[in-house]
Amino acid sequence: MIHTILFDLDGTLLNTIDDLADAANWVCAQHGWPTFSVEAYKHMVGNGIPKLVERFSPAGQRSPEQLARTLAEFTARYDAPKEDKTAPYPGIPALLEELARRGVQTAVFSNKADALCGGILDHYFGPGRFSAVRGSLPGVPTKPDPAGLYALMEKLSADPASTLFVGDSDVDILTGHNAGLPAVGVLWGFRDKAELTAAGADALISEPAGLLEMLERF
């Protein structure tokens, strides 16, 4: 029986891709760099904002100094209008309410910068909806490295035997497995069924309510 569920954020709880793409393309336009489609950005995100910045930067603009400047530009732009187009996926608020009703502990583990995670979750789901929220922190490896996940589970006193990881990408599936947890892939996010299956997802769900059936499966 699952007692704790750890969620990815972008592409799992919130559809953030349009705001991420808008901020990235704004930075690109300021420099006269090529811009990209929203669909292209779905395959650039998932490994943290510094990696996203590296991916949309032209090859000749990836020195450590330039990437640091571009990261600062992107972060400032994204942090200002990040809720312009972002929204919870249909069914997510109801799922979270039902999990709370059943006494299932929920938390968020994201590769998004930690400073950007708490506010956006509070905005859409209300303060205190999650027992803990952890984003990317300096000096801590990003997903799929399980180091941050171990720290989050320790904070939650989560038993690995009754904990489930949920996300929309191969990074999330690998994160769960690297921590010794079953991992469920969601099909409404940024990546597709083929990627999640290839990563070894223990189950796939096409709508949030399907997660409730997983509580006694693992």
C-alpha cells in the first residue's frame, strides 16, 4: 500500500511549457539567436534550467561565462510572467484532494530551481497542499541522481517500501528507480509513451484519477 507519493512538477502537475518557451525565446530574440517551437522545448526541459539554457543557446554561446549570463536573463524573465499561461493539468487538483482525503502524503521533487518551485505551487494549489517541496539546489546533483530524493524522503520520514515516484519523462522514471522506488509515467505531459516505456516505467496512466488505482498495486 502506497502511503507517500513524490511528484515531478513540470509536465506532471503543471503544464508550464508555454511560459518556459516564451521566456527562452524572449532571451533568444534579445541576442538575435534562433528561436524554437513549443514542441521542441518539450524535449529540452527535464534536466534543470541550466541545462535548458545550454540547449537553447547556440553552440558558439556556451562558454561558462556566457551561459551564466544567459541563465540570469532567463531566470529573471521567467520568474516575472511564469504564471501567464501555466495551469494545472485537468484532474490534478481533484486527485490531490482525494489523496489528502485518503491520508496519502504528497511531496514534489523537481529539477526546476528550488526558489521557483514553492511560489508557483502555492499559487495553483494553495499553501500547505504538499508536505514538502524540493527543487534543484546548489551542490546537489539534479535528477536522475537520487541524492536529493533521498534527502526529501528523509525529511518526510517516507518508507521506501510504501513510496511511489510519479513523472512525465525518462528522467523521472530513472530517478525513481535509482532511489529504489517504483515509478509511474503520466501520458499527459511533455514526453510520450515510447520514452516512458523505454525507461522502464512500472505503470503508465493517461489521466490523474488513474493514480488512485496504483495505491494498492505497489
